[in-house]
Amino acid sequence: MHPAYSVIFFTTASGAGYGILFLAGVLALVDRLPLSGWFSWPLFVVGLGLVSAGLLSSLLHLGHPERFLKALTQWRSSWLSREGVLAIVGFGPAGLFALGWLFVIDDTRDIGWFMEVLAVATAALSAVTVYATSMIYASLKPIPQWHRRDVSLGYLTLGLATGALLVNALGALTATTTHLVPAIAVAALLVGALVKLSYWNALRRLAPRVTAASAIGAATGTSVRLLDPPHTEPNFLQKEMGYRVARKHADKLRRIALVLGFVVPLAAVLVSFATVGPLTAFLAVVAAVSGVAGIAVERWLFFAEATHTVTLYYGETAV
């Protein structure tokens, strides 16, 4: 599938933003969310900002962005619609939680039952929205690379990992970090690496599910070939669904994604446990920048390696 930059930015930015908001809610519930304004203000601004920027960029991929409200009415059958509804609803508790934390909570650390409810709602809606985003792709049966259970797990773990890396960097820069956040980052990176390695290995072994013969109802083993192209020029389906990335390029990009997205952040965060001061902040920033860049490469591959069964009608022999 054609890897549109707007969708890559959307899934990467919103995943990291929701990871930040999820952590904010969880840390508040366990009394580990710092009250320092130098930490809290950037935390919520970056978290809500990434979510907003990601959602706005996703509109660029719609054929008619001005009609986006119509997409929200199909929530009974469409994961795209559900994701949009959840994202809009999630701004309510997340915004109130941010306002309460910035302007109401004091040094007594007693956040009260209402703030606890907002923290739970913020964390829960953040996780569910990322899950809904993943299901936009995992629910598509015509694309075998996406119609897999581990796609949702990958989106959830990578969103948490990038969010934790950003929170860790912010904490290190403002001298308000705790060992809980980097520990969460390490755990999410390890799980995310295992998920992606398993996913990539599965793609290498993926056997064609549909052939040109089975697509037209011919007997198994029948040789089917295209006599004439259906169009004199490439159409939208061919440009959008017929994108191909060479195997050698895919393997190279996987190594880049693995190193940038997992190896470098893991090494930087683990080393930072034994450091203090500016060096800790430097390592945290390196981990965050490398991690986000690596996940962006991984997301590009996620879209580029997807093949749609519609390409069988344009010359492909199997998908």
C-alpha cells in the first residue's frame, strides 16, 4: 500500500501523544506524577498537542476532508468512525484532568475522587483509542499483512514506548524524573521489539492466501494471466494499493527501525540509570529522538509492505 506521510505522522504522533496521556493518568493514580509546573505544563501540552496534530493530519488522507463529520456517524460498523468518536470524547476527561492538575491540585498530594475518575478515564480512553486506530487496519481481511492479532498489540506497545520515552526525556530535562517512567519505557521497548520481530518473521513466512485463479473461481492450479491491462493509465487503486517495496529495501529498513526504534533507546535508557545530571538528560533525549524516528520508519514499512487483493485484477498473480 502507498505509505502516505499524513497517515504515518498520524499513527506515530497520536500513538506517542496517547502514550503520554495514558502515563499521566496512571502516574497520578499511583502518586508518581510530579506537580512541578516545569514538568506538568510541557507534559500536557506535548501530549494533547501530539494527539491533536496527529488527528488533524489524518484528515489530509481523506478524499473530502470537509466531510469528516459524516465519517463519525458510522461508528456501528466502522473502526475509523469509532476511532474518531473516541478521540473526540477523550479530549473531555483529558482536558479536565490537565486543568485540574495544573490549577487545582496542591502539595497535599490528595487528588480527590473526581480527579481519580478523570485520571482513570484519561488512561482508559487513551488506550482504547489507540486500539481503535489499530483495528482500522487489523480488521481489513483483504490485506493479509494487517489482518493479524499482533497488529493491535504492536500499536499499543509502541504507543506506550514512545510516550514513555518522551515523558522520560521531559522528566530528565526538568530534573523531576523517577525510575518508574524509564522502567516502563524499557519494558514497553522490550515487548515492542519482540512483537515486531515476531511480526516481521511471520511476514517472511506468509504464504499467498488468494491467487488470480481463486479470485475468478477457477480450479486450484489453473494458470491465469492478464491479456490486456484494464486501464491505459494507472488509476487510484493501482497507485494506492499497488505500491511495492523491494525485499532488499524492506530488510534494510527493518534493521534501521530495529536499531533506531529499540536498540539505541534501550541502551540509552539503561545507561542513564547509572548517570546523573546533564548526562542523564542527554541520554534521555537521545533515546526519545531515536525511538520516535525508528517507530516512524517501522510505520512506513507497515504501510509499504501491505498488499491488497484488488491488485490481482491488475496483474498480480497472488496476494
